[in-house]
Amino acid sequence: MNELLERLQRHFDVNNINVLKPGMTTLKIGKDSAEILIRELRDREGYTHLNFITCIDYIEDGIFTLVYMLHNYDSKHTLGVHVDIDREGEEMTSIHTLWAQAWTYQRELREMYGINFPGSPRLDEDFCLEGWDQIPPMRREFDTRAFSEERFGHREGRHSEVPRVHMKMELYPKRGGDEE
């Protein structure tokens, strides 16, 4: 594994290498080199399986970190490739030509975070959120509570319970305990 990491550092601008546990390492690469590095890992280093692509929202820093999890079956090693992109630019090179299932992850990231992957198939079609008209719901500035109260809070017969009181009165009335 050390040889691979040294090779990647020589040929790519790889940094923040973290061995999380035996068999799992993460590294960071710049946006412009990410697709080339990922192709290199697949074609020359045996990372033939794309586990998933996900996103971390660092709203305070104004970035998203895309995480590409790749697996090498021969070495039984998983490698997480982290790529920072601007929250406002929200665009990343598509890797759907490397792994067919990547377009599904990219489509989900488009809908949930608003990240664009130019050229990725069916990117503008609804994925999970049919008819969604709000900001992408996984972005940290999305107010889940306000959205829920606006959309669902006014339904007839709906009321809130204080969990501790509800459990004491309704679920366990004969148990006793801390009286208020």
C-alpha cells in the first residue's frame, strides 16, 4: 500500500493521506485531477469496484467534499478519494463512463445537494423527490423543521407530545418514578 501511495504522490497532487484502519485509506486530490486519478486507480491499480459516491457539506468553509469509495478485490483494500468543490459552483466531472452505476449516484447528488455533473445521463429528471421545488434538502442551510411544520404541521388532528410526559401518562402510567 505504501508503494501505491508514494506513486500517487509522485504523479498526482495527492495530500491528506489517512490510514483509517488496515484495509481502508483516504486521500484528497484537487478537482481538476480527480477523474484522471480515479481512472488510474481503476485501470492500473486494481480498484475496479465503485462502492459509492457521497457528499459532505462544509457550509462554514463554502465547500462540498465529494467522496468516491473504491475497492480493490485482490488486495482487499478500500480507498476513499476526497475532492473539494465550491458550494456555489457545484459542478464536477462525471465518471459515468468509468462505472455505469456512477450516473445513479451523480443523479442523487444533483437532486439532494444541487451538484451538477455535466454529461451524466438523466441528470435533470426527478430521482426521489418528484416535483421538489425547494433548495436541495441535504444542503445544511435547508431547515428541515421549518419545512416539516409548513408542509405537515397544520394537518387536522395532528398535535405534539412531550415524549417524557407522554410515556409516563400513556405508555407506563403505573410505573411511578420521578414526579414533576
